[in-house]
Amino acid sequence: MIASGTILIEKGTPLPLFFRAATDSYPNAWIGIDSSLNFHERENELAATGWTFLYMASKVRATAFGFDKPKMVFRALTRLIAGARLQKCNCLEIDEVAMHSFLGMPYVSVSAHSRNIQKGLVFAESATGI
């Protein structure tokens, strides 16, 4: 299940060797990344190998209503991924996944930051066709 700190990357994105894809699959052919590194360790490891993990300043949020939590999260992630693609980014870093209720109707709110992983320092549109 998705949680705070989860990194999602568009399938087909070139990655450094130390990034390993998780077995989880997410909407629109995005995959999770297994990493035991924290944010700063990941940034340092990438910088040392010539990669950049750009961080977009604006937080994005998506909400989905329903009674089935996995389906709600899936719908919210679909919206977040669409937003990341509009920003020409190939990654999402999940900040928070929170369950709420409004007048007895459960909903999930997912917030994230768009990211772009690439070789080099200058922002380049994703090479995966977005």
C-alpha cells in the first residue's frame, strides 16, 4: 500500500543502477521504487553519480470518495500522476495519505510533490514520451 515517502516513477524512465523497482504497480504504468535511503542520502547518492532528482515546489493534492480504500487511493493517484505528466515530470514523491469522512462518506486525500529524475542538472522533459 502507498504511504508517505513512497517514490513513484514512470515505467521506462532511465534510472541509476542503485534504484530498484518494487513489485507494486500503480496507475498509468508507474512503479514504486524500493529504497532504504532517506531523502538526503538519496539526493547525495544521485549527485555523486551525476544524476539529479529535481523537486517541484508546489504540492499537489487529490481526493477520492468511496468505501473501498484501495480503489480510492488508486483514483487519487491517477489524478496526481496526470498532474505530474502535465508538469513534464517522471516521478512523484508521496507526502501524505489520509483517510477522512464527510457526512458519513469516507474519502482519501493524497498529497505529493512532482519530481524529475534525470542525468545532469538542467531540467529536461521526460524521455518516456510525455
